[in-house]
Amino acid sequence: MNSKLFALFGNPVSHSKSPLLHNSLYKKLGLNACYARYLLKSGGALREKFFELGLDGVNVTIPYKEDAFLACDRLDMFAKQIGAVNTIVLRDGMLHGYNTDAPGFIASLDGFIPKKALILGAGGTARALAVALREAGVSVVVANRSEGRLEFFRDMGFETALFCELKTPSFELVVNTTSAGLMDSELPLQKDKLLDILKDALLVYDCIYKHTPLLQLADRQKKKNKNGLDMLIWQAFFAFEILLDTKLDKKDVEVMREAVR
Ligand code: NDP
């Protein structure tokens, strides 16, 4: 195999474990490949930077998944449907876009499929999760602090709400896809409202891969909770298969898990 160069594009990227996940598996499998991270200052520059850096593929994180969608020449069905791309691979001079957040998230649920789920946030990750959960038969409500990004979900037939108008019928799964708690110690929305929302939750899930203020609150309410580490590992596993055009053994995920441990 010719040497391959991959990277993570995002802002911020300094916290990211993606290089560790991918490089550990290159090493284990003896692949001539390297995965770096690149602080991209503007989403509009994504395509130009990709070629300028001579990359073979990228993963894309906040806040550029929608820019990544626009930068691609070809899109797989799921990425096209949700308008957000987190994995781009170069084939025959063209950028092919995919989204592995959705299968990564579903794999991380370990078979738990709730009846009703509330998604907090309405960005690229929320799009992937909302569609994936609906495809799994879950009734989904999407709530956000501001109006603009909710339109996409209404057009897709989802029930939506602003945080301030959110009614709180029983949600078995509450998922935070906002960036609140990523680089700060904020809750995604007002504490009183959150306590109300969490009352009937069987699982409180934060896509951020640390013990965020939301998960600390869930702990205090004695609610089962999970951070985004498993999702990160599984989305990296599926992205690896796309970037290297290969099929991994499911147990290879343990190499990635061990690397972040
Ligand atoms: P986007 O930038 O596309 O969307 C961010 C969302 O968060 C928007 O709905 C925005 O609301 C909301 N938001 C931002 N700051 C706050 C705040 N302080 N309070 C309340 N809402 C806020 O991001 P992504 O969807 O790409 O990513 C979202 C999060 O998910 C990130 O933290 C990311 O790290 C995590 N993630 C984890 C993955 C994993 O593998 N574990 C994979 C993908 C993402 P508004 O529309 O009003 O601006």
C-alpha cells in the first residue's frame, strides 16, 4: 500500500482523540499510514486545504460537517439525506462524503432502543442521530436554543421545539448534541427544565466524551448515563473502514478502546 495521510479537520481540534484511535490501529495492522489533526479556521476553505495538504481523507468535526457536505463531489445516501458529512475520502481525484456518526451512535447504544427520545441541539450530529433513531423505530423530538437550525428537522417531519417552549412528556432517552460542556462547564439548558426532562429518562447520553455538567446532574438524579466515548470509537471504526477501503474485524475496536484507555 502506498503511504496514506489522513487528518481531522475542525475548530477546536486540540482535545480530539481521533489521531490516537486511528494511529493505534495503523500500528497494530502494520499499515503505512498517518493520521494528524488540523485546526481549520474556515469551513469554506475545507476543500482547498484538503488538496493543499495532499490528504487521502479526513474526518470532520465541529463546526464544519455542513461545510464538508457542500465540499464533496459525491455523497452516500445517508449523508445526502442529512446534509452533514464527517468522513471524506479521495477517490479518482474526487471527494466522496459519508457520515459515520449515526452508525457509531447506534452501535454505542448496545441494543438499547427507546420508544421516545429527546435530542438537545440541532447541528450536524443531531441530524445524524435523529434520522438514525427514527430508522430504528424511535419517536424523536428535536429541541434547540435557537430557531434557525430547527427548520431542517421540521421539513423532515420531526417534532421540534425551542428549549424555552419544550413540554416534557416522558423521554426514555435524552441525548445532548449541543457543544455545551465541551470547552466550558455549561448545561445545555436551564437546570430546572433539565431536571423535569430527566425525570423519566432511562438513559442520559452526552455526545461529548467526558463527564459533562449534564452527566454530573444525571448522576445526582441517579440516572444511568453515558458519555460520547463509545460513539467516538465506533464512528472512528466505521470511518477507518471507509478511509482505508477495508473491512475490519469487530474485535479491532478493542485496539482503539485500549488506545484511549
Ligand atoms: P454543530 O456546531 O453542528 O451544532 C452545535 C449545536 O449546539 C447547535 O444546535 C447549537 O445551537 C448548540 N449549542 C452550541 N453551544 C451551545 C450552548 N452553550 N448551549 C446550548 N446549545 C448550544 O456541532 P455538531 O453537531 O457537529 O457537534 C455537537 C457536539 O457533539 C460537539 O460537542 C461534538 O464534540 C459532539 N460530537 C461527538 C461525537 C462523538 O463521536 N462522540 C461525534 C460528533 C459530535 P444553535 O443552533 O443555537 O447555535
